[in-house]
Amino acid sequence: EEEGGYNNTDLVSVLENLYGNDIEKVDSYVGTLFEKPIDRDGLFGPSLTNSTRDQINRLRTGDRFWFEKVFTKDEIAALPSLTDVVKLVCSGMDKFPETFFRVYGYGNEGGS
């Protein structure tokens, strides 16, 4: 079992050495990156997960143009799903020229 809810005891030892065994000196963001993920497939521990959730909730609540405030439930139900949007974008990718993102003027004019 890992110590203190942290993901990697070797990395925790490195932090202890860097900060002279004083946990108060560790930046909060750095500390959150060392937490064990809250679930098996998760990337973040409880601190970063809760902080991110809180920030997203605040952004949504404070955004007067948030789609749930602008559209009715029936209008929201009629919106295309994310899968539909992805399919639409991918189906049109063949319409872009192959050189669409090429930057000219840096020695690659006329080259491949």
C-alpha cells in the first residue's frame, strides 16, 4: 500500500528531499499531481478533481449564455449529439486541400 494517499512513494521521496521534508513548502498544484487517482481509470486525485469540478460548476453557473439557460429542454433534445458532430466534421475532411496547413516561405515551397 502506498503511503499517505500518494501515487508513487519514490517521487514523494524526491519531493521530501527537494523541500527539506517540509510539506508546507510544496506548491499545492504540484502536490495534487502526486495524489492517487480517485478511481482505477482516473488521472487525478481528490483535490484536483474537486477543484476542477468546482471551477466548471462556477463557470456554468456564471455564464448567462450557457446552453441550458438559453434553450428549452425540447430544443436541447433536438441538438445533434457529439457523435453526430464528429461524423459530420470527419466526413468533410476530404474537402480540405492537402496543403491547407503548409506554411510557405520557410524553404518548403513546391516541396513535399
